[in-house]
Amino acid sequence: MGDDNLGLLRGTLDLLILKALATGEKHGYAVSEWIEAATDGSLLVEEGTLYPALHRLARKRLIGATWGVSENNRRAKYYTLTAAGQKQLEEETTTWRRYSDAVEKALAEGGAG
Amino acid sequence: MTRRPFPSGDEDPRTRRAFRMPPEARGLEDEVDEELRFHLARKAERLMREGMSEQEARAEALRRFGDVDLVKERMTREGAMEMKRLAWWDRLRQDVRYALRQMVRNPGFTVVTVLTVALGIGATTSIFSVVDGILFRPLPFPNPGQLTVVWADMTRRGGPVDEWTNFADYYDLKERAHSFQAMGAWGGDPLTLTGHGDPQDITVGLVTRGTLSDVLRVTPSLGRGFSAEEDVPGAPGVVLLTDGFWRRALGGDPSVVGESLTLNDAPYTIIGVLPADFDPPFMTNADVWSPMRVSAADNFCGRGNACLHVIARLSDGVTLDAARVEATDIARQLEREHPQANANVGFTLRSFRDDMVADARTALLVLLGAVVFVLLIACVNVANLLLARASSRGTELGVRAALGAGRRRLTGQLLTESALLALVGGGLGMALARIGTAFLVRIAPAGTPRIEGVHVDGRVLGFAIGIIAVSGLLFGLGPSLRSARRDLTSALREGGRGSAGGVRGMRARNVLVSGQVALAMVLLVGSGLLVRSFQNLRARDLGFQPGGVVTLQLGMPQSRYPDANTRRAFLHDVEARLGAIPGVDAVGGTSWLPLTGFGSDATFNIQGRPLPPPGQNHAVWFRRVTPGYRAAMGIRLQAGRWLTVGDDETAPPVVVINEGMARRYFPDESPLGKRINLGGPDRPTWREIVGVVAEARYFGVRGDSRDALYLPYDQAPSPTVFLVLRSTRDPAALAGEIRGTVAEIDPSMAVAEIRSMESIVADALGPDRFVTLLIGLFAAVALALAVVGLYGVVSYGVGQRLSEMGVRMALGAEGADIRRLVLRQSSTLVLFGLALGVAGATAVTRMMKNLLFGVNATDPWTFGVVALLLAVVALVASAVPALRASRVDPIRVLRTE
């Protein structure tokens, strides 16, 4: 991971967390790894913001949290997507797509001109 | 035992859930710590796998994470806040659920409390909304405080203080006074509109120039206002339409401005439309407005007449009192200048608002008083109910305190219960207020000023809810907390009896119940007095027989009925044809109908007697009538004869006078054969008095009798006439035949206001009926609430003393003894309340004197009946719990001890 990593746009972290959890129950560390892997390491997740975000989503009941035992037998906090979280993920995905399409279109226009 | 929740510390989460405890905040910090530590460890492992040494990996993991402590602190803080919020919600949910359970468990208490709150809020809010809308709501005009009504003050002539004035006096005052920036006059006429479908009567408000634009300051929303040239005699007719009439009759078409309307066969050009929110406080039923087109020089309604309403706008900075001084001065000048007509005539100036509600004021203020009383009773009842409940819950609250509930927790619990009761009661009350206000507006007597704009007042509603809630809290919450604070042992020792609050609570409740009985007594006495005076009014001899009489109004337009001959001919024809309708027993015509409050008056002198000195003229009301009128209206003949068909324009002038006039002017002799002259003494027309009739009430049922006389219509025909038919048939069925018959003679003649005389009588009694009904409703509510209060307290007292009763019975007391014991206690309360009520009612009913008729404000009969009624009802209310007490099974009671 070098300095050419992109910072996260505001609000996209929540979306990525929800997406990460949509693929299955994970603890915080696994979430950060999943994001890194899924974006081929081009997105840098600041861990200092990841955990507060996880807790915030948990308070909004978009994800659930339980203590469990990790693969190497350590106590870890696992997060899962709730039904409300699933719905939120779908909505935000649509919004994001429309948003990025629009920006993309605008930029393409500018490039051609 | 300490007051610490006993399941504390590191319980199993299930214990926490069972006891509804929030997770400990200390645990939260540990959890965050553990979660982050796990992350850092995994990160370090990965870095080691990538080739770092353990030490390097740990350092790198920490570096990449950022400020671990800051993140940790932030997460802990946010988590704790959330937890607090959750706990709060949890507690609220729990409190609400608990309160609901309490409400369901005590359905009697709940229903009574909720109904009390709802009745109190609903009744008081609707009444207050009506009173506020009529009395206190600002008038819909700029600077309404400057609007002043000017009347002729006839008190020094033995007449009313607010008589109509005339054009001569109006113009003089307008010209000479400097206190007013504008002055105008208004009157009204029903005119017949033709050319728009069937001929129809529309009401035309007639105003002098400036009445609308300068006094009321209204600008037409379409077109223009009246100009000076349009308000002179002979000017072509113009009209301003009201928004309602414009939409109703002309479809709201803006292009009608400039077009013409035909009223009484004369053309009127439409010059504009008034704004929709123009809500004139006089002539509220006017369809169109038109200039009066009268000048000071006109003889029509000249000096000495009463025909004109005057309204003025005070100049800026001029007070009503200053204007009065000036008007009085001008009235004195006029007295000197016109000793005949103006002697002893003054001006009465009133603020517009006072003038409008003058008659209704006392009634409305009495109603307002009743509102306060009912609100007080409702408050007392709620307080009483909560107080009784608080006492009986001493044990429960004590136990809860013992189990660790803190004071704030208990307060919150009790507050939730009160709030729920207030919420349900308040919601129901709001609905009641809406229904009640709509009901009152509907049953309000016709002509109640400004009634259309009345609506539920949000502030009042809030106030009523607030005051009931506060009184509930004050009386309900305080004692509850006191009893919960008391030391636990005594609360538990008293066990099932739970008489926490003890003697003090009981005394407070007793005082409240007595006060309630007293308040109810005052309202019931007020209501009783009104009912009695209403009975007196209804039973009053009106001087005529309204049963079976139908009336209608005919207006003969000047254009087609220009002189006496045409009018006489038309009226004779109409009378003859209407009399031929089957079932019609008698037909007569008159210039004025009884009880409508209108009339004409004149001065007169008696032949052979000296002229009265200036200012002490003999004044008398007069009506032009046809021979059939007496039989049709059912007026009793006392002496001499009534008018006959022979008393026509060719016969010697005659007159029939009423009893009052006969008594005043001919106290020691027969008036028959005496001759009087109406009008000026210069060219007298002497009329012989041929008969004396009973006094018919023309000016309200409760009005004093007034001197009046009857002239033969044929000797003095008027253009407007009321016809009176006595028949055995239904007035509604008759209306169609009447219209048809009139149309046979003159198809474009408009027949107005076909009404039964009985409905005119009912209208005249309308305001009295309204007030009587309202106060009666209030009194009924007060009685119901007082009974509920008494029942509650007595049955509660019995419940508290069940074991004592049990012991007494075990020791040989009979059921009757127990019943006596209970009843004795409640009768003490009631008697005390009644005594208080008599004193209160004596003080308060004096205010109602204006509303009463034929009954004294301290009528002993009413006081007695009300006291008896209250006593009986109270006895019944306490007999139920007394009976229960006497059926106590001593064995069972003693066993539970």
C-alpha cells in the first residue's frame, strides 16, 4: 500500500462496510481486509474511522454485533447485516451508481470538448 | 436494607434483561478496548507474515491505526450516550406500559377521570370560544377602536337611550362636530330584483357617502366605491355587490361591473364588488349596497323622526369621552334651535363593539362565570380522584421504593400515569370542544352578532388542558410522593389497608368535595332561576294570540303604486282573495308586526287640553291597520269598538288606542269620544277615539308596555304592509297558496318572509332560551361531576374502613348502624357544601338580575328545590357505598387483617 491509495469519499465507508457484511458475518479486521482486497488495494480504509463507523451502524440497527470466537480462537466482535441494513445497502448502491454515472458522464463530456 | 438495586454488577445478560437494566458503562470501555486490541493483533500478525519483526509489526500496526486512545475514547463516549438514550426510552416504555396496566386494572377510576377531564375541557373551551368570538375578537376593520355608534338619547322624554336618529340631526352633527374624521348613516330595504329568473327579494343596504370608504375603510375588490354625485336625491341608481351575492346570483362574473340590475322596476348600475372578507357588523344579510340619495333638505325622515343608524369614526387622538362632550354640546344647540322636535333629545355615543354586544353582554359574562365554575369543579374532581388513588397506593409505592426504585423513578412513573390520563382526556376533550362549539353556533339565536366567525380557540383549549393537568399533578403527585417517602416499615405494616396519606389526605378530600357541592349548588341555582324566568316569559300574556297565525310582507313599489288609491285598491283585493282561501278564518293588514322590535312613533295632543310644554310632548307608537287585523291577530277589545270597513278615507278620522295610553292620559274618565291630533299642532286633524284594546307586545316579550294606537289603513296608507292570516291550516302548506294568490293580482310583487307568528314569538325568546339552555347544560355537567366526586370519596372512605366495619359488626353492630355511620359522614360533607353554596349563590346570582324575569335573584323556592335536589342526589351517591359497607362479611375482613 503506497501513497497512491485513495482516501474515502464521505459516506462511502458506510456503503463499503454494508457491502462487506453482505458477503457474510465478519469482525472489524476482516471488514478492513475485505475492502482492501475488493478494491485491489486502491482504497485506504483508515482504521481510526472504521470502528466508530461500525458502532454507529450498529446503533442505527443496520448491522448487528455479537461476541464470538475467531478462527484462531480469540474472542472477537462479529458484525452481521440486518434486514434494515440490507435495504439500506440496496438503496445506497442505487444512489451511488446514479451519482457516479452522472459524474462520469460529465467528466467524459468535458474530456471530449 | 439499602436502596441499591439488588441485581447489580456483573450479572448474566439474562438477569439484566429480566430486570430491564442497561448494560454497565464500565463494560463498554472494556469491550471497545478488546475489540481494538484484537484488530491490532491481527494486523501485526499480517505484517509479520510480510516479513517484519514482531516489535516492528506491533509498532507499524499502531502507527497505521492512528491515535488509538482518541478513537477509543470517542467510541466509548458515543456508546455511553446511546446507552443512556436507550435506557431512557426503555424506562419510558416501561412506565407507559405500567401506567396502561394501571388504567386497565382500575377501569372505574380511569373512565371517570378521563370523562371528567374531557367534559371539563370540552365544555369550557366551547363556551369560551363562543364568548371570545363575540365579545373579545377584534373587529375586522382598520383601527376598530375609533368606530363609534351614534344614537338619539330619548331618556329625558321617557324613551330609550339608544333610539334611531334622523337625517336632520345627522347632518347637523356631522357638520358641526370636529371629533370625527368621518360619519355615515345606514339603513336597509328589501327590494325586488327582476330580470334574473323569478322575482326575488334581495336586501339592499343603504348608506350615505363615506360610510363604507371612510368610516369602515373598505375598498372594493373590483370596480370602485360610491362617488359624491351618486349620493344626492335624483341621482341614477348604483350598487356595490357583496362578494356572496356576486357569486351566488351572478356567477362571480367580473364583467358584470357596468351592467344594470332592476330593483323595484328601477335600473341600478353595478359599479363594483366588495371584498370577500368584508364582514359588516350591521346589515349582515345585505346582498348589495347602494347610496341613500337623501339630502338634509329632504322631508323624508326629517327632524323629530327615528329612522336612521349613524356610525362614525373618531379623529386620531380623540377619545370617546371627548366626542361625547362635544356631541352633548351640539345636542343642546339643537334643542335651542328646534324646541319642538329636539327638546330633551341628546346623543348617545357608544364604541362600536360595546354597542354590538350590548344586549348579549350580561348573558355572555354569566356564561363565562359558569365556565370558570365548571372548570373549577373539573379540576377539583381530578385532584380528588388522584388524591384518593394516591392514598390507596401508599403500600404499592412503598414496596417499589423498598425494591430500589429511586424518587425520580417513582416521580417519573406517576407523571407518566397522569400524563396518559391527561392525554386521553385531553384528546376526548378536544373532540368535545369541536362538537360543542359547532353545536353552540348552530343553536345560537338568529342575529347573534359575529357568531359566524366563532371557532375553537387553540389558546383556550391549551389553557383548559393545562390547568386541569396542573391541578391533577399538584393534588395527585404531591401526596403520592409523600407517601412513598415515608418509611417503609409503616407502609408495609399497614398492609392491605394502605391508608397512606391518612388523616391529612382525607381532610383535603373532604374539603374538596364540600367545595364541589357548593360550586354545583351555585350553578344549579343560577340555572334554576333562568328556567323559572323563562317559564315566566313563556307564560306572559302577549296581548295577542300567536297560535295559527301566518304573516307575510308585501312591498308596493313606488313606480306602480304611486298613491294612496292604488295601494288601498291593491290591499283590499289581496285581503279579499286571501280571505277566500279555504281554512283561512281572518285576514288583516298592518304596518308593523308585534315582537319584531320595529315601529313608528309620533307626537300628539288632546283636544281641549293645553299643548304640552316643549320637550314634554306626548309620544305614542302608531300602526296603520285594516279592520281584519284585530280578529286575525287576536287582540282583545276592552272598550268601545274596533275599526270597521266604514272607517275609510271619506269617513271622519278615528283611532283606537291601547290600554296603557288610556290609563296614562285618561285615568279618571272614558277616552271614548275624546279627540286627538297626531303630528304638528299647526294644521290639526282631530281623530276621535272609538275604542280601547289590550296591549300587544311589540318590543320583546320581556319589554314594558308602551303607549300605542291604531289608525285605519285606508285613512293613512303605507307602501309596505304586513298581512296577517288566522287559519286552522299548517303555515307551510298555506305559503304556496298565498304566493299564488298574490301573483294572480300582481305577478311581479315579491312576497317576503312568510312566517308563522309562533316562530316570531320563538325568535323573540331565542336569546333567553339560548342562555337558559347553556347554563342548564353547565349545571347538569356540574351536578354530574359533583356526584362523581362525592361517590368517589365516600366509597373510597368505606374501602379504607372495611376492617373497622368488620370489627364493629363482629361486635354486634347491625347493617343499619353501619349504613347510618357512612351516611352521617357524607351528609356532613354535603350539608357543609350546601351551606357554602347558598352563601355563594346569594352573592353570585345578583349579577344575573338583568337576565331574570318575574323571579327574584334570591328566590327561596329555587334555592330550596336546588338544595333538596342536591341533597337527594348526594344521598343516592353515598347510599351505594354505604350499602356495600353494611354487607361486609366480618369473618373475611378480620381474616385478611
